[in-house]
Amino acid sequence: MSTLTRHEPGKPGAPGAPASDARTGVPDGARADGPLSGPVRVLLRVHRRPLWIAGALLLLGIGAVVGLRIWVATAAGQERCPDGDITACGDDVYRTTYARTSATTFLADGGTATLLLAGLLGIFVAGPLIARELESGTFRMAWTQSVAPSRWLTARIAVPVVLATAATAVVVPVYRWGWTGLQDNPYSWDLRWYAGDVYLGSGPVTLGYALLAVALGALVAVLVRRTLPAMAVTALLVGAVAVTLTQLREHLWPVVRVTGKKGSDDFAWFIDSGMLTASGKAVYWNDCADGATSGEDLSICMRERGGVTPFTDAHPSSHFWPLQLVETGILLALAALAVFAAFRVLRRLHG
């Protein structure tokens, strides 16, 4: 005599009910029907350890900036002529504090650190997140559970994009708070707004590089489909973009030309200088530098070339935001192009 077991509709284990994932307990059908909740949940679960480590490093960096800023403020009474006006000190020696020196050194490397983190994010996307699954074949498990290839790739791009955006929204304001409190000192040359290490960590360019790294990582992964080569190629591409834009940065926005003996302000980004002829043609000092052995030779050379009025080309501090926005726009355009290409490649290879 057989015993019939009564199953309630929709319960796991009931005839006709969708199978559930042993790790998450989420029915496969529910994961497939939801937008991205299933793949995203799996990604966060599988890669939770790197996420915890990244979060700890983020908190450590924020704590360091806050602690250094407080340390500088506490030790301010030990500085001599911190505003740079040395006449009131009785001598021509500016005495800083170990607190300010340490904070300046740390904050001056902020942009390099953020660029490095963006590169590591792209490497992580290219390697463990995408290429490793394509290389090992584990992606087939997700695709056979009604997860379309496009949705699978979307989840692997969307998760790091959301996390990078959230982290940048916290890190950049904190860094700017620490940086702006020290940059007004006339001796803090390493903290000028145009310094590469500062510029990369103090505006939307930080997010632009992070998103580009994610996009390049995804594109390289679906092209190469091998973990280590994909990681190496992604690192090279992110570095190449950073070097190229660093060289082109001064040309992303028109410079301001200041004529006369008075040059640009102390916080302006000096680009070039020379003299204007009577007709308004610019003659640059570099044109005479090769054959000159002294300052007098330079002056003679410039007069022979018709130089009359000295001028200086520079980016004033007000150009910080235009330069940041233009460079960020370039990075986002490149990122969008890379994402589009990644989906096209995936569709061509896997339908």
C-alpha cells in the first residue's frame, strides 16, 4: 500500500515547483524572472571576502585622512610663520611641523592611490569576476538556469560600478576636506590642485577612471577569456589611458594668457611663457633656450625675434572644474564604448 504525500502548490519540493539553489535557497525560476537579484546575490556571496577587505581599506584610508587633519590642527601652534610671511619671524626660516610634513606626504599621494585602486578594480573584473568563469566553464551553470548571457554580464558590470560609485562618493569629499585644509600653505608645492597625484583624487575624474577600469576589464575578459592574460592586459590599458590623458590634460581647456611683467598667481598651473612681438605674434623662451648660455643671451635672442611684451600662459585655479569635467567626459565615453563592445563580443561568441 502506497502512501500519498500532500504537497502545497508553490512549496519547494512540490511537483512542478521550481528547484532551488542549495547555497541561497532561492528558486531558480525566481532568480531568472527577477531583473538581476539572483546573479547579484550570488556575486556578493561568492566574492564577499574581497569586498570586506576593500571596505576595510576604505575605512582605513578615511580614518587616516581625518586623523592627519586633526593632528595638523593640534600641532599648528608649533609652526613658525605658517602663512609664509617670514618677516614676523625675525629670520628667513620657515619651521613646519612633523604633523604637516606627514600629512602633506600622505595626501600628495592620494591621486596615485585612487588610480591604483581603479586599476585593481578593473583587474578584479577582468580576472576573477569574468575571465575565470569563462576559462573554467562555470558560466554554463548560470546560463542553463535561464540566466541569459547578457544578464550574466550585466550583473558582473553593474555590481562593481555601483560599489565604485558609492565608494567614490565618500572618498573624494573626505580627501578634498583633508587636502584643502593644507594646500593654502605657500610651501606645500606637492598639494597644488594641478599636481597629478592630487588632481586624480580630488574630483569626478576619480570615478571616471574607476568606471573605465570596470568597462575595460569586462571587454578584455570576454575577448581573452583567460584569467591572468586578461588581468595583465587590463592593467596595461588602464595605465596607458592614464599616461595619455596626463600628457594631454593641459590642452583639454584653453589657457589664460597674462601679459606684462606680472605673471600668473601662485596657485596657477604654469604652462609656458615668452614675449609678444609688435604684431602680436608669440615668441616662446624655449625657442631661444637651445643656443643660449646665460640669461642675457636669452634676452638678446628674444629681442632679435621681435619680442616686446612678456606673457605667461597658465591655467588659473578656476580651471580645475572645467578640466575635471572634460577629462571625466572622455573617460565615461571610453567606458561606454568598451561596455558596448563587450556585449557585442559576448553576443557574437555565445548568442
